[in-house]
Amino acid sequence: MSMRLRWSFRLMLGLLLMAWQACAPANSAQEGDFNARVLAAVKSMPTGGGYDGSDATKNLLPKACKVVDGQLRVDAGVARPSFCSGATYLVLLEALDTGSEALLPVRDHKDGHGVFGRWNANGPGAAKLVADLGAGVNFTSWQKARPGDFMKIWWTEAIGGRERGHLVVYLGHDARELRFWSSNLPGGYGMKSVPIEDCRRVLFTRITRPQAFSRASTLPARDPWLERMLKDDFAWNEVAEKCRVQSAAQGL
């Protein structure tokens, strides 16, 4: 190919790319950007520190994030030991980079109360929060998952009071293994891999409209349905309806 033809080809390719970007849906760029921001936030997090799901550990979170001069500051190193929903919430706050004090956790935060209390609830707490704010989409398809999605894993079939689960940032998977970041037993902050077959049920949450978190202060003070997750058992069909979980046939 001559020099002139190569130059013409590159010019045409550049013009086509610019045209595609101009015509792409607005939320496509926001979606990709936010997943990238989540992954950048993960890279900024400390490692180790141990895992502990006690109330005392939960009460370290308010010390790890604060609003200064209208900007949110996250220092996850203060919140060690850590636990999965607390670790992923700090990643969320770091990625949002918002100055809203409504998002800050408080001491003795109860499940289902406020923003963090929703995220921290058993079952699909994070997914329900995102659905209620209209901040993104919830889905179960492994094929549609992208690095930077949040992900709830259930190790058993139980949902709610008797469940055993884990809230993570999805990093990828192959036919055998799932890779994620969270606060994990026993080491705390870090990446981990588990066999796919260990995941009895999964729910992915992709934030496509991060600006919707600015409406967090308009949420009711408590979510009674998520409060009940601490003790009661729930069926998947009810979870799917409440969290507007997309079926495999629906596009993202």
C-alpha cells in the first residue's frame, strides 16, 4: 500500500471513529467512564488489614471518609480491619467523587437506613439502592458482566436472614474461575479468585448514571424491605421484581 493510500485509510478510519462517538448513546460513555473510575478506585485502595464484620469495624467507616471544602475525601487505610460491603462502599464513594454528605456512613448505621445502610443490607442491598435511585442496571448474565461492575455473590440458595454472601467488584472470569476485588477472608482488602461453581447465585450492578446519587438525600430515611433482610427469608422472584433485575433477553 502506498504512503498516500495509507494516509487516506487512516484519515477515513479516524473520521468513522469520530462519527461513531458522536452517534453513540450518551450513557455509553458515562457507563464506560464510571466502570473505569471504579477500577481506578480499586487500585487506590490499600491491601490487607484483616477481615472483620463486627459492629466495631463498621464504626471505622465514618473515620475513613469526610467532605472537605465540598469534596469527598476517602482514606480506606483508616478502616482496617474491613468487611466486604464497607470496602466496596468506599470504592463507590471514591469513584463518585461527590461532595454529598448524605452518602457518608455514620456510627451504628443500621441495615436499611440511609444510603450506606441500604448498601450494607443483606440480600441485594446495593442493587436495590441503585434501582431506587435510577443510577444503573441490575442483571444476572455472566456474559454481559464487565470489569468494574459491582457484584453480589450468594454461596448458598438462601437470601436474607440465613444467607451467606459476598459483595465485590467484578474483575473477570473464565470457564472455571471468578476474579474480584473486595475485603476478603482472612486477609482483608485485595483481589481473590474462586471457582465459578462456588457461586450459587450472582447479581451484577452496573452504575450508568452516577449523577443520580446526588438525589440520595431524597430517599426515605429507611427501607423496610431491606431492614427485613436481616432476619427474614426471601424468594428470588421478589428480589428480581424489587431490584428491576433485567432478564438475559434484555439488552444493557
